[in-house]
Amino acid sequence: MTSLLAFTILVGLVGLERVAEMIVSRRNAEWSFARGGVESGQRHFPVMVALHTAFLVGMLVEAWWRRPDVPAALAWSMLAVVIACQAGRWWCIHALGRHWNTRVIIVPGTPPVRRGPYRVLSHPNYVVVVVEGVALPMVHDAWITAVVFTVLNAALLTVRLRVESAALRTLPVAQPAS
């Protein structure tokens, strides 16, 4: 199997993982709305979906078009980072449980989650997205996609973090465990 074919399979697997995320997200959204959940940031959500879809397609187009000669050390090290990112992403999803969503939906009166990676960081999933935005395309030296996605994602995250932080401020302050 060529490295380009292996990369294509990897990106396909990541795409399937995104489909799994959307299924979990839809289920969690229904749960949240059934409990009075309020959604914020609906205007930027289609942009986020388009950017993340273009990211997956873009790195494949770039890899097949440029056909770079990828050093094994680069490919394997970036693959390790991508695998760590998937683990980190699912750790975030597990920690938030029913509150995890690709959209910004807050169930009024529920305390903010402060377990798992959320004990240390306010938005650990976005750290994963940023790291993966570089690592995944670099598995096959698709550096143009890595740079373009990073810049566009930074712009999107400034909007997303502002919306999400404002929504989270409406939750009650978490009480320390006794």
C-alpha cells in the first residue's frame, strides 16, 4: 500500500469519526432541548461545518495533487499526534457526557462540567482541534492545508469562544465538592 493510499484511508477514518460525533451531538442536542436547552451561535455553525469539511477534502486534494515525498519520521510522528488527538477528543466528549455538543446549547440551571480535562482547561476540545489541524494534514506533508485551516480556524475560534464563553457565564457557579 502506498503512503498516499494509507493517508486517504486515514482521512476517511477521521471523516467517519466525525459522522459518529454528529450522531452523538444530535442525540445530546435532543436531550438538551427536551430539558429547556438554549442554543447560541447558530450563525457561525454552518461556517464551522463547511470549514471542517473543507479541511478533510482539502488535505486529500493537496496530497493527491502535490504527491509529496513524505519523510517517515514526519508521517509517523504526526500520526501519533493524530491518534492522541482522537483520544483527547473522546475524553472531552466523555467528560461532558450529555452536555457535549458540536453546537452551543446550554441547559439552564445545570452547573458547568469540571471533570476530566475540564478540571484544567476551559476549552480542551479546541486545543485538540488546533493541534489536529496541523498534525492530520502533516501526516502526508499537506502543509498548505495545515496553514490555511489554522488561519481560518483561528478566526472561527475567536467567534466560537466568545459565543460559548458568554453562554457558559449563564450557568450557576459550580460548588466545590465536599
